[in-house]
Amino acid sequence: MEGKKYSIGEVSKICNISTKALRFYDKIGLIPPDTICEENNYRYYDEKTLLTVPIVKYYKQMGFKLEEMQGLVDGNAYYYVEQSFLSKIDQLRIQEQQIHNSYVSVKEWYELIQEAKMVLENEVNEVSVKYVQPVNYCGMEQDFSYNYMESIVNIEWTNHLESAENEITGAVILRFDSFKEKMEGKCKRAKIIQKPIHPCKDSLSRQEYGGFMAASVYHIGEHETIDEEYEKILDWVEKRGYRCGEESFERYVVDYWTTKNPAKFVTEVIVPIYRE
């Protein structure tokens, strides 16, 4: 094979790479042919150049862009390669974190949809008792005027998170200081809380959610009738010898973020309870 020249078609077959890619590599100067026939413009590669193709493939596997490969393929000194690799490691670490954040967000949203489907398909609307695991959330106080869409798809909250360089995942939860005022249409304030992907910075208010026993019931349908579920909880508590805490939480499992059809909204109403 010493001194053998390979046509572009032969290189394509041997290295499992398209002739289009080889021509592009030639155009950008990454893998130029060693000889171009003057009569027919055919490209020919010697064995050393042919063996550059697997190297380029491996750099591509590592995430290097074609323009980043030029100095690497040219066989520069260790220092150049080392610095290129360190820079790429930093880039890939950032990409890895971004992909992880996207994965967590998509996975948790998918799980909310599955939860809502279970509730809708089985018409789950009875009160149950549950322990709410303690979780550190981020939160922000806001005015509340019973405009649920404005409170849940909260532009101020989104901007606040962006300014704090944080991202959130999971369901939007609204915390009300008094569930009785919420029921009576007298509530003026609420706190929006969500699970952060990154630890909360000082610019974000921390809210510990959970760590209590609660009466829980799912509400199916538009949010304007959600207060019916509080009546269910009060009736359930009275019959079983519990008392309600002052606050309540509304966890919006599926809402405006997922569907425009209010009949498909699913909300979990949660009220801390205590034994009398």
C-alpha cells in the first residue's frame, strides 16, 4: 500500500464518510486532497491523509466543531492541544448542566401530565390525608385578585427568576395565609412558590414547603370553582376529629401552561391538619 493514492470515492467507502463531507473538508482546508488531477479535477489522497479521517471523526465525537479542529488535526504542540481540550471541557460542562436542567424540567412536567391523566381518568375527587414532604422552594409575594391565569403564568415571577439567574421546575403552587379568606373571596395576597433547579440566592425568598400532615383533594375544571373543594375538606375534617391550620396551598398540576381547555385543569388543594 506504500505510495498508493486513493480517489475520493475510495476514501468514502474505506472510511465510511460521504463524498459530500470530504469535499466540504477540502473547501474549509481541514482535509485537502494531496493531488488534484489537472485533466479531470479528480481528488486523490495518500494513506497519511486518509488516516486523518478517523481522527476528525473522533474530534467530532468529543464535541469539537470543524473550525476548532484545524489546529488539532495539523498536529500542533502538546500545549495547544492541552489548552484546546481544557476549553472544550469547560464548554461541555456547561452544556451538560444545561441538558440536565432541561431533562429535569421536561421529566417533571411529563409527570404532572401523567398525574392529571390519572385524576381525570379515575375521577379522583375525594378528600384524602397525606404527609407533605418538606422541600425548600423559592417564592415571591404577589397581589391576588382571583385572576388565576395572571397569578400562575406570572411574568413578574419569571423576570425575577431570570434576574436571580435561576430556573424552576414542577408545579406552580400558591400559598394563602388564610384559606377561609380564600373561600370567601376576600384574599388580597398570595405567595407563588416553585422548586428551584439551582440553590436559591439571597435575592430569592426561600419558602419551606411541607413537613406537615394535610387534607388533600383534587379539583377538576376551571379555577373559578376551586373553592368548592375547601368545603369538602372542612366537612371531611369535622367528621374525623381534625382541625385545619390557617394556611392553604393550591398546587396547579395541569393549567394554562399545558392546555387552553379549563375542563381539563387539575388542581390539588392542600390544607394542613392537626388532631384535636
